[in-house]
Amino acid sequence: MIKLTIIWVVISLFCGLVIYLIPKLDRYIALGVTLVTIGYALNLFFTQLPLNLVLIDNFGISLMIDDLSRYFILTNGLITAIVILYCWQTNKANFFYTQITILHGSINSVFICADFISLYVALEMIGITTFLLVAYPRSDRSIWTALRYMFVSNTSMLFYLLGAVLVYEANNSFAFAGLTKTTTEAIALIFLGLLTKGGIFISGLWSPLTNSESETPVSAMLSGVVEKAATFAIVRCALILEEIDPIVRMISLASVIFGVSCAILERDTKRTLAFSTISQLGWVLAAPSVGGFYALAHGLAKSAIFLTVGKLPSRNFRELQFQPINSGHWFALLLPALSISGFPFFIGYGSKILTLDHLLPFQTIIMNVAAVATAIVYAKFIFLPHQGWKSIRPGTWVTIMALVATLMVTSVFDLKVYTVGNLVKALAIVGMGWMGYFLLFKRYVVALPRLFERFEYLIGMMSLILILLFLFLNYFLPNRSWNLIGF
């Protein structure tokens, strides 16, 4: 299985380069790579885990595949395959498929990393390929958005790299396990880099503009799987070092509330989805032991919604309220929106119930309120007026329906959640959300101020988060602090 893993990773990256040399086979090779990933991920569900492989013992450079990895790998395979199928009948150049495939392979690498230096290399590869995909239209706006993303990404990774060096100084190893013996400063710097890269809480304020200005397939990739790469690393660290588990859970609460509050009030469809992603990534962090399952559920639903929203006649909810959309597009929005709201018989229901069942007492009230707020957000899509079944491009329809079918099929991953109590609770949450939408929030769709999304404020947000991380870590790990100024 270890040899198979190495071959699988190498194939993903190698095929990305081959595509550029054989342009006539670009989409076929790209799709083939994703199908290999899906097959590999499904095989992991029947393999005894974890699997470990030390590559360079002196530096602690190693690979680890565990229960968490398999859900994230499956998410990457399914979403990338769907995005490629969505673009199948378009005029995307082989350059686009090259970057998608290299991005896919880089994200896969993250999900099997067990050391900070390998993770750094993989995250930087993700940053470069994402930059090229965001800038793909070559317009002034897209190039500026891509440069903005790249600057924020590289700055955050400088903090991360400094933290990784401090881990090595304390352990003579870059292995994740070194977190148990390093300083709070190292943990804070690493987490700052990962939180920013993953678009979590106010560190993720680069996300709304990047998602809204990117092409629809790129937005689906960003929200569905790219931002989950850094989130995966945070979840794995929380599982390794129990002392930081409460900190990760508190960060998750802040991200959930911040993201869903902005999403409820936002009037732009793509920005609403981007803010919702900030909130949903908080759900992934809220219960690390089941975070992988939630990441799969969210990735599938959010990608389907992004791909459908790209076909709507307007991005403004106010305009859409008076401009009925194609019933086919509405139906394609309905099912994934129900899933992410936690409606029964979709994977989103099972993942939400499992997460709520694995919360600590201090999280319970806030997360249940956030579940209702999530239903309010997606009621904005579910209750859009619609009429007629106008023709839809076959590739678009097949792609979205494949995602919707996956949402329903994967709902059987955990049948234990289908109890009378859980079903009543889920329906009550969704019902309260819809009631809140009709009674209050349908009337108050506003244009949120974008002051703190401005380029010059994004670095300031990193500084604020770093200070908060120092305070929290010194409180929970009081004996780990190292005096940086020497006294």
C-alpha cells in the first residue's frame, strides 16, 4: 500500500506536466488522474489504517495516511473530477488542465503529509497553481485578484515557515509530533499561516473577493477543496496535541459565527457562498475527530452550488427575487442547499449530526444557533422564484446532477445518525431557519462594508490573529512559552 501511495502521488504531479505536452488529450488525462484518486480513496476505506512511511529519518520527513486522510482525499478526487467535467465542452486551454491537475496532486500531497516541511512545499505549490488559475482570464481584475491572493498566501507562509524552524530547533525534526515539545510561539506562527491559508475567521477575509472574481470552476475548487488543505493540517495537529484542541474549537466558534453572520446579510450570491465557506470551515474544526466527514459533505454541496450560481442571470439576490430563474437551475440549487442545511437523507445531515454529537459543552449552544443560521443562509437560494425548464448545456446538467447524486449516495456513510430524535432535531433546525428567513432576513439583504477586505488591512488581520494566538496558547500551555527578546 505504501508503494501504491507513492506511485499515486507521483502520477498526479507527472501527468500535470504531460498534459502540457499532449494538448489533444488534456481533459482525458486530467480526468483519468482524478478517477485514480477516487479509486485510491475508496480503497482506503477497506484498508487497515494508519499507514506510516519515514522518508528522511534525520529530519522527520514522513507520510501518514489515517482515517482523516481518506475523507479529504475522496473530497479532492470527486470535486476535481466534477470541475473537469463541467469544463469539458468549454474552450479551456491545456494550460488550464495542467494547472488543475498539478493543483490536484499538490492537495493530495497535503493530505498525506506528517511533517511541516513537506506540508510547506505542498502548500506553496497550491498557492502557485491557484494564483495561475485565478489569473487565467488574463483581465486586469483577475490578475490583480490573483496577485492579492499570492501576496497574502506568501506572507502567511513566511510566518508558518518560521514556526516550522522553531519546531525543528526544539526537536531536531520537522515531524508533526514535534508540537508536543515545542514552544507556544512556534505553534502560534504555524497556526497563523494555516488559518490564513485556509481562509478561517478574519484571516480569511481574502476569500470573498477571490471567490467572487474567479471563474466559476475555480471558485468551486477554492471553496470545495483548496481552502481545506490548510484546514486539514490544523485538524491533524489538534488530534496530535490534545492541549491545543480547546483552542482549535474556540477558533472554530469564532469562524462559524463570523462567516454565517456575514453570509446572512450579504446580497451577492458568490460572496454569500464565500462567507459561508468561512463558517463551514469552522464546522470542520469544531469536532476534529469527525472533521473529515464534514469536509466531504461541505465540499460536495458547496461545489454544486458554486457551479450552478455561475449560470444564474444575476449575482444580486434583490434582482433574483424579481427575475425568476430557470427551474432546472433552481432544482440544481435546491438539493445541495438542503444538504448543507442539514436536511435528512443527504450527507450534510449525517455530518452535521455527528459534529453536534462530538462537541464540548461550551460549544453546544453556539453551534446549534449556527446550524439554524446556516439554514437561513441557504433559504436564500432554496426560495428563489423560478419558472420554465429552459435548455441547459448537457455538460453542466450532467456535472451538477453527478454531484447531487453523490450527496445522496454518500449519506449512507454513517447510518447510526438516522434516529427519531436526530431526524426531529434536524427538521426543527431547518424549519426554524426557514421561518427566520421569511419573517426577518428576507427583507434585510444588505451590502456589507468591505473596508477590512482591502489589501492593506489583510496583513493587519494576520497581526491581530497572531496576538490572539499568543494569548490563548500561553493560557492553555503556560509552561511552553519562550522569551523571544532574551529576558
